Amino acid sequence: MSMLNTQINTKTSIIGLICLSIIFGGICGCHPSAGKSAAGGLPPVPVVAGHVVQKDVPLYLDGLGTVQAFNAVTIHVRVDGELKKVAFTEGQDVKAGDVLAQIDPDPFRAALAQVEAQLVNARLDLQRDVEQLAAKIISQQVFDTQQALVNQLAAAVDSARVQLNYTTIVSPIDGRVGIRLVDQGNIVHATDANGLVLVTQLKPISVVFTLPEQMLPAIQKEHAGGDIAVVAVDRDNRTVLGTGRLAVIDNQIDVTTGTIRLKATFPNEDLQLWPGQFVNARLLLTTRKGGLVVPAAVVQRGPDGPYAFVVKDDQTVTIQPVKVAQIENGEALIDEGLHADDEVVVDGQYRLQPGSKVKTAQVGKPGAAK
């Protein structure tokens, strides 16, 4: 009897398990027919797509640069004396020849008057010596000595005039004066180290920057063919401060860094560039004609390098390795791996794998983010 009960309980348990399996299998979609449906037709993945387009693309070389004044002159006095007048205002724009300061000229005027008087007297003596030499009253040697004295005093007069002129200090260049280094009333000397003020030329202005030495042959080739444009960009890499031209390629490579220094000249009419300012210098090396361009978001990074998802005609995707020349303003210039008019995935790549079926949404125009 107990054996019969055990058999009945066992059969009941098996039937119960089968029923539970059927119930939960139906809920979970684990029915044999459901499994076949899932394997045979996953829903397409929605993505945003774009197209590869051809257009002319400028190629830039980027380097860190420093703005330098086109000319910078520290104004020094050339004679000793009291600084009687400061004729400029700090931060003032000046022209070449504008008066900047005045040293007390009275001692130099007195010195000039003294040597002029000596010259007048020496010339009178020389005139008398001419008559006496003709009458053979004096020797030729005495006459020559007096002639030399006249010449010496004439030179002294010229020197005294130069010293007097040095008491008026003028700007040698067009530019802007900085902060005054000496106040009016001080005694200044020609040997003073600091000078009176610094005058810097701001228009035009220079930017000195460095690039890797490997780029030197290409730069020399383009420079030999004409001017090369250089764009100065603020440290945010977006704000353009000015556009100039490459002026100088340095005559040696820095062996410690493997870089070459270059200097560009900028008109700087709006004074956006200032001496000592750090900027990003962008040298326009060349323009790629008919370059292949995609939105920058198309390019993905993997362990084997950059790649892109390409949408095939059957609306499935494949992974295509690419070689990127540059990424600029949200666009990637492709050297290898893609062709014009290829359809590529711009957004939604995280859900894709090779062979995934996609449903594309075309937004915007070819060549822009889609």
C-alpha cells in the first residue's frame, strides 16, 4: 500500500513540474516556436546616418606660440642730467620722432657757447697767422699747429651740439609706451640700466611658434611656392585673434625638443594680439582638393585603431577600418577606408555589431552630422 502511494505521489510531482514548465515557458517566451522567432528576426536598431562627401579641406599644422612685439626699444638717456620733463602718458601711442622726455639743457648750452667762443678766437688767430706766414714772420709748423687747433675746436662745437641735442629724447619707432620707469626731477645717467620707458611696436606684430622637425620639408616646399597663411587662435581653440603670413623659418632645429621655430607676421589692426601672450598658431600647409569628409562622430576608436560603421544596401552594417588625416570643426577628413557617398552611422553605434540590421534616420544634408 505504501509503495502504491509513493508511485502516485511521484507521478503527481512529475505532472506538476510539466505544468509549471509549460506555464512559465509561455510567460518567458521559452516556447520552442518562440525561440525560433527570436533567433530569426531581431528588430532593426534605430541609428542616425550620414553620407561621405567630397569637398576641399584645408590642412593645418598646430603649434604653441608666443606673441612678440615687432620692435621693442628701451629708451635710455645718452647724457647725464636732471630729468626736467616727461612728455608722454603711460600707454600712449607715439610716432617716430615724438618727444618723450627732456633733460635740463642749460649746462649743455653753456658748454656749446664756450667752445664756440674758443673757435671764433682760434679762427682770428689763424687769419693773422696766414698774413704772418706770408711775411715769413712765423714758420709753417706754427701755422699748421694753429690750423689743427681750429679744426679741433670745430669738432668740439659739433660734439657739444650733439650733446645738447641728446637732452631732447624722442621715440625711434612708432609704437606704444609702457609704464614710466623714472619720474620727473630725478638725476639720470647714460649708464643707467633700466632706462626711462619701453616702447613696443604693436602694428604689425609677430608670433613665434614651434612645429615638429618632420614637417620642415613640407613647410619649405610650400613656402618656396608663395606665402603661407598662419592663424592665431586663443587658448580656447575657437576664438580667432588674427590672420597673418609666415615670415621666417629658423636656421636650425632645436636638438633637445626636435622642433623648428617659425615666425609669422600679423597686421594686428584690432590689437587682439599682445606681446607675451600665449596663442595657438595654425599654419595652413595646403588644401586637400576633393577630400572625403564625414561628421567627426562617425569615427570610432577600437583596439585596432579607428573604424566606422558602414550601412550596406541590405540595411545591415559592417565595420570598416579608416585612416583619419585630421578632425577639424566637427568634421573628419578620411585618407583611407571610405568612398564618396558611402552611408555611415553617425549616432547609435553603441548598440551595433557586424551584421546588425539598422533602421536609419537621415537628418540634415550630406556631410553634416545626421
